[in-house]
Amino acid sequence: MPLNRCTLPALALALASAQAHSEAVLQDFSGHKIEVLKITKPGAPATVVFENGSRITLDKWDKVILEVAKEATVFAYNRPGYGKSDKPSTPRNGKTVVEELRQLLQQQGLQPPYVLVGHSLGGLYMQLYARAYPQEVQGVVLVDAVYPGIIKKPEDFPFMTRMAKYLFLNSAMEAEVDQIHSTGQAVLAMPWNDEIPIVRLFNVPKSAGAVAVDLGTVNEDEQTRTMVKNMYPKSCKVIVDSDHQMQQANPEVVVNAIHDVISARDSKRQPALRCT
């Protein structure tokens, strides 16, 4: 089929995305191989660090990274057990994930402060990082993130969900899921620094066919919903008509949020997005 003017931009974006992902390499880290993508921009105003959600690999950030790399140094990676990274030999709780990420950034010569960008479960890890090391954080962008208390304890999952977890997740992913509740409790146990600019992107699809799927793992009680809603009172909340993979479906929204967080820290103000 011949290419037309509409096809060419889409093809160019696809090729550029493939090129960005192809720059990922395996690096030695604590006796293991970890897949990392680092794009350095000398003199950039920020180093933007991406953390994947459960079952998601770094290539899903490609459309975002292509744009962000124009103004910032970028770092993305696959946690142990993801992509080409080796299987983990350490616990899969949030504290371990954060400490390993912090050590990996230092090994890569990337000095704080960082703009932390986390999707889904990665958003929970980035909340923990920002609370544990606020002096190292320039800002936070949470992309349809998991929040403390939202996911039940693993022993409270329905039987079929526990079976599906065992059948469809590898051991590293399964271990992470089992630690979501305890990681959330670790987040709540530490204070939040309101001076850190933070954007919270929420997926609220408007499609008539949109169906929420939680497999019985989500706490739906009003107390939990209110707690999550009231977290980070100075944050910028943005409602997006998207799907859970917002970084792929609406990458421009994520890019804008990152840009505004970078600008906000420079001007000592909260992000200038349309907050709801």
C-alpha cells in the first residue's frame, strides 16, 4: 500500500520509538544483568527517571521518552525479572526496589535531584522513593498510579485471582504483587514533603464500553477512596480520558506533566496544568 501524508508521520514516530528502545543495553549491577536506557543531555535542567508498572517493560515509555529527551536527561530500566534483566535474588518489596533503583542511578553517574515518573505499581514505588529521599527529588509524576491501601492483602485476594496470579505472572511479578499492600503501608509510614511538585494523572475513560477490571483485588470502601483522594493536598490532579496504559494511549499528557513539573521546581511553584 503506498504511503500518504497521513501515514508518514505515524511511520516516522514508530521508527523513532523503535530506535529509542534499541538504545537499551544490559549493564552489570550487583552481580546481575539489568536492562537500562540512558539518554544524557548535558546541561539539561532535570534528570527524568521512569519506573514501570507491573508486567510492563521500558519500551512502553518510548513515545514519552522521545519528547522528554529533547529537554532532559532520561533514564529508564527493566526491574529484575522484566524484559532482558536477570531474575531477582532480592526481596520484591518496595523498599528493596527503591534502594536498588537509587544504587543503579548512582552507578550510572546520574546525580540527584530527579524527576520521578511512575506508572501503576511503579507510581507506588516512586511515592516511596520521594518520601524516603525527598532531598533527591525534583518532582513527581504519577501515571494512573497505585496508591497505599488500594490493593488488598494477597491473602484476601479471591481464590481465582490467586490462581491466575500464579499461572500468568512470573515469579518476580508475583512477588511484587504480594508486596503491594505492605509497600503501601511503608509509604504511609513516612511523611510527605509538600514542597515537592507532584502531578497525579488519573485514567477516567468516557467510552460507553469501558469496563473497570480489578479481579477482586481492589479495596472499594469509602474510607480508602477518601484517603487516596486527599493524599498530596497540594498536588495537581488531572483527569484523562484514556486507558491504564496512558503513556502509550495519551503520551502527550504525560510529556506535558513532566515538562510542567520541571518548570514548577525552577520557578518554586506548583505545576501550571489544568488541575481538577
